[in-house]
Amino acid sequence: MHILFAGGGTAGHINPALAVAQYIAKKHPDAKISYIGKKGGMEERLVAAAGFDFYGIDVAGFQRKLTVKNVVRNISAAEKALTSSARSKKLLKQLAPDVVVGTGGYVSGPVLRQAAKLGIKTAIHEQNAFPGVTTKMLVPLVDTVMLAMVEAKPRLKLKKAPVVTGNPVREDFLSISKQTARKEMGLPDMPVLLSAGGSLGAAPINNAVLDLITAKWKNNDILFLHATGKGGYDNFIKELKNRGVDLNAPNIIIKDYIDNMGQCMAAADLVIARAGAITLSELSVCGKPSILIPSPYVAENHQFHNAMSLKRAGAAEVIEEKDLSGEKLINTVENIIHNVPKLIQMGSSAKENAIPDASKRIYDEIMRLYTTH
């Protein structure tokens, strides 16, 4: 059995593929698992680290905003589209996979198109409530469409019913309790507020959290656990010092990046975060109330649509970045974090929204295609 994955550009497209690949590898140790992604892209490093074979193609996305610079970029992208299609076809013939699974990003486009033309069984998994352009283009061609969120269904021209699978999350998000996480981390007995703006950070979130910590740290009734992102740490620490905040206070933990997010999320009572699809799935499986600040810089404003799916479920409050301020964040946190019935209600709503067996659901669909190929 040979299963080939294609997708990339962001961790949100790569990690679901790797989670399912690892699930397949556990079930079928003899299975061959390969990955096609952008040469030099984030996926090349992550796939290699996960121990799977990686094959690169040179591909670029098209720019929608028409400027002189973008016209030049689009000419280059058009040239790469031709070469990436030829390279994809050659790789597919060479590798002869039984099933090809796309997880989004423009790199998955040429691979799945060529696989469909060659008669190979194909599937695509859409992580977001608002489907990306690549997914919309591939839906008519593939054998199976898998959706993480049911809200994506009316936004696609589907020939047959999709399979709602949820987004796969890492095992550490499923296997640790709040009590265990807090004990392992040595946290004091008070409400824990976890906040982060993604691996690179987000200046508007950092600025609002600065105001929040400045206003509330002396009360010593909230533990602030904040990740600034790789580029924002030094400025954040400097600004806290300038504002007279004691960085040695037991209720303040500032990191540049959180690499034990499963443990930190398990320990948290309330989470402030962007609204990437995988983050929302992690919040749901952990049953965590959240304040979501969708990134406005993503395609089709899809993070806003993701966030609203949790807000409608009663599991989150949403603050758009254009409305974000320190005062707004402080008021929103105050209305939730010491209100135990509200925390319980929001957490329960998040849990009801969860699909903890997403990897198995995707695996089942892949196996169904494999047995009929």
C-alpha cells in the first residue's frame, strides 16, 4: 500500500497530513508513505523530521491584487504551473501511489489534477470553514471531499455528499488532564490565561496583552502565560520592564514560542489565540473557552469564518483585529475568566464541537479508496 500526500505553504496544511500519515504508519507499518510539496518550503523540513519520503516541485501561487510587481510574479507563477504539472505527472508515474490525498495550499493543485488524469484515486481535505481557491478548483476532480467543518459545505459546488472528518490534532492534545499539566508545569493554583499570536507572533495581540498584563498582574489572581512569537520577545520584555512589571512575579510566564502547546492548553482556563483551523480543533478537543482574534491577512478572510463557527457554538468570543485594543481585551477577559459557570458552559460547548477521532475518519476514507482502486 502506497499513500501519497500533497499540500503545504503553512503548518495548517502540513500538520493534518502528517498526523494522518503517522496514524497510517501505526496501523500499517509496512505501508509506503510519501509527500509531494514545494521545494524549499516549510513542508520539506517538517516531512523530513517526521521520517517520510519528500519530493519537491517548484510552484508558486497567483497574486490576486493587480500591481506591476504582481503581474511579473504571475507570469513566473504561470511558467511554474506548467513545469510543476509536468514534474507532478513524472513523479506520480514513478511512485505509482494507490491513493493521493491533498491537504490544501497551491502545491496540492498540480499533484491532484495529474493524479486524477492518471486514474489514481484522489481525496482532498479542507481544514477551514471557508474553503480555499485550490480546494474549490479540485472538488470536481477528486473521488472524495473531506471537510473539517460542516460550514464549508454550502461554499463548494459538490457533485456528491462530502465526508465531515474534523481536523486531526496531535496526540498530546488528547491525552493530558488539566491537573496533570499544571502539576508537571509547577503552576500555582489560580486561573491560567494562555495567549499566543502564532509561531511568528502578532504585534496587535502582543500590544493588547501588554496592556492586559500591565493592568492586572498586581492583583495576582490570573497566571499569564504568553507566547510573543519569535520576533517580538525582546521588545515585549523591554516594554513590560518599562511599565514597571516584575518579570519574576510567579504569575507571569513569557516565552518567545511554546513548543509544549498541548500541555499548556490543557493547563489553561481561557485561551487568547488566532483562529487558524488547527488551533480551533485543538481548542475544541481540549474543551477550552477562547477569545479569538482572527488574522485579517489570510486568503478569503477564512479565519473570521473559522472563529464564528466556535462563537455560534457558544464556545468563544471573537474580537476582530480592527476592533482590538488593550481596553477591549481587558473587558472581555474580565467578563469570562472569573465567571466559573461561563467558563464551564463555554468549555462544554467547545467539547461538543470537537471531533477527536478525525485522524481515524480520514484514515477510513483513504482505506475505502484504497480497497476500491
